[in-house]
Amino acid sequence: MKSPQVRAPEFPDALDWINTGGKPLRIVDLRGKLVLLDFW
């Protein structure tokens, strides 16, 4: 049985990014890469 595909929403424009050099991230830039989410 094939799992349904779930698309991640784009990040909101007003986020403060840490350790990205001030450059905002986009979901399309992360496609095919391993992503670790740290919720605290």
C-alpha cells in the first residue's frame, strides 16, 4: 500500500533565521536534503 504524499507548507516570511547568515530558507532549497528539526 502506497503512503499518501504530504507537501510541507512554505516557511512564513516573518521568521527570524539563526545560523543561516540572515538568508531565509525555502522548502524548495531543502528538497532532497536531510533536514533535522529541533523543537524546544
